[in-house]
Amino acid sequence: VLVHRGRRSLWIVNPTARLSRVALTATLVLVGIGGFTRGSGSGYGCADRW
């Protein structure tokens, strides 16, 4: 636990909390990329003739 002037750091409390924040952030980023891909229509693959 990192302690700064009597307060716990908001970013790193313990390794498990940090891992959960990283996993949540990565999940949200990937969902956002997937939503953008689907919304833009580029996620349907290539046409028969290109």
C-alpha cells in the first residue's frame, strides 16, 4: 500500500486493485473499438469483388 501524507494513493492500492483497473480499462477500450468497427460498417468483411 502506498501512503502519501496519510492518504492512500488513488491509483495503486494493491496489486489486485491495479489489475482489476487495467482489465476494466482494456475491456472498455476493446468494446469501444468493436462498436466503432461495427457502426462504421467495416466489420462485415470484404465484398466479393474489390
